[in-house]
Amino acid sequence: MTPTIGVFDSGFGGLTVLRALIQRLPRARFAFLGDTARLPYGSKSRRTIARYAAESAQFLVRKQGAEFLVIACNTASALALDAIQVAVPDIPVLGVIEPGASAARAATRTGDVLVIATDATVQSHAYSAACRALGMRALEKACPLLVPLVEEGWTSHPITAEVIRIYLDELNAEAQAQGLTPDTLVLGCTHYPLLRPLIQSIVPPGIRVIDSAEAAAEAAALLFNGPAQLPQDLAGTPETTVHCFATDSVEKFERLGSRFLGRPVGDVELVDLGG
Ligand code: DGL
């Protein structure tokens, strides 16, 4: 039987990871949960994020039979990976931070990288630690206005472009002040790939933009297609099954989700994980 891969985010952003996963594992069954009722995670405490993430992971494993989990959320990966693993023992869990840092390592020549992410991810300094472990210096910046703009669907709005410009100007000024020579920008939030065209048009030339969603999907595909990880090879004839769940408005999820996923999300089921 085809194993189920559970994919989880606080909202729609993780659909960018799912999209990249489907391209690499077209025969898998996916159960995606967007904890939209409790979004944003990025402005909450570690304790709260850990509780929400653990409950979401348990839903995917216990109720949907997920045998593998991809945490398609940088905030949950940065602050709750341990709590998730405790909540679903014996289930392999893959976060997005390490793959994002590894992709930056492969891209950078100077070894100095910029990271934009949610407040909670930046406060955790998970990217700094992951980059340091790979011999890089990382300068992180919280961009708390970007997730609500993406959730609103304002992915090419002039206001969004202006907000990005302000954040990146501040980040570049700080990099200069610290004597860094960054050549790589990591999108350290799975909502940000939706803003990639705008970001790409604003970053100074010569800066490479790294998408942690793509990097995570690449790592997942390697893991799942690797030796003895799955009972069968999931690469092959496209027969992907995707079942989406949301903890708030399924109408909004169906409307916006298709844009993020690049194909119809199908019927979305409402679930209640408590407060
Ligand atoms: N998509 C989440 C991430 O990658 C952030 C969204 C939120 O703040 O809940 O960090």
C-alpha cells in the first residue's frame, strides 16, 4: 500500500512545500493540514507553538495514518521539532531549517547569508545555528507583515512590494554595518515562496534567493526514495492523492490554496484541534 506522507503548516504557506513534494514524489499519498484557525504561529511563544504543532502532528498520524511527517513551517521546525517528535514517537519527522541551510551552503561563495523569517524563527536563531554548523555567517531579520499579506492573497500587490523593499533595505544596511558580504538570501518561511517574483525583483543583483520549501522537498524526496525508507519507490507514474484539512474557513482554503499548490486543492475538510 502507498504510504501516507503528512505535511503540516500553520496556514497555506506549506502548500509551497507540498507542491514541490508532489513534483518529486508523484505516486505518494499526501495529507496536508493547515492550522489556519491558530495562525500566525510566528508571533507566538515556543510553548504555544510546540503545543499547536504537536496536536497537528498527532492529527496527521493518529487520524490520517501518516507514516512520515514533513513540517512545512519554519516556525514549527525552529521551535517545536523536539516536541513534535515526542508527540509522534517512531514517525520520521523532517523539518525545513536544515535543508534550507544546506541549500544556502551550496549557493554561497562568500559564506555570508541573509535570512528572512517570522519573529519566532528569528528569535530562536535556528538558522544562525544551522548556518554556523555549516561554516557560514547568517544575519536574520523578522518580517512579520509578510505572512498576513500572503494569507490575504496580496502576493503581487504594490503595498507588498513596498513592505519587502523596506525590510530588505534595513537588512542590507545591517549587513553592511556588520561588515558582512552576503550573496545569498534564504526565504526562511514557507509563505515567502509566493512572494519570490517580487523579492527577486527587489534584491540587489548578485544575491541568490534560496527557497526553504524547495530545499525541504528535495531532502524529503532523498529520504523517502532512499534505501529502505519506504516499502516502494514513490517516483513513477503520477497518481498523487492529496487530502487537505484546515482548522478554519474551508472556503478560503479552497480559493487561495489552489493558487499556492498550483493545482486544485480539491475538497478541504474542516477539523477542530481545540483552542
Ligand atoms: N509558514 C510559517 C513558516 O514557515 C509561518 C506562518 C506563521 O507565522 O504562522 O514559518
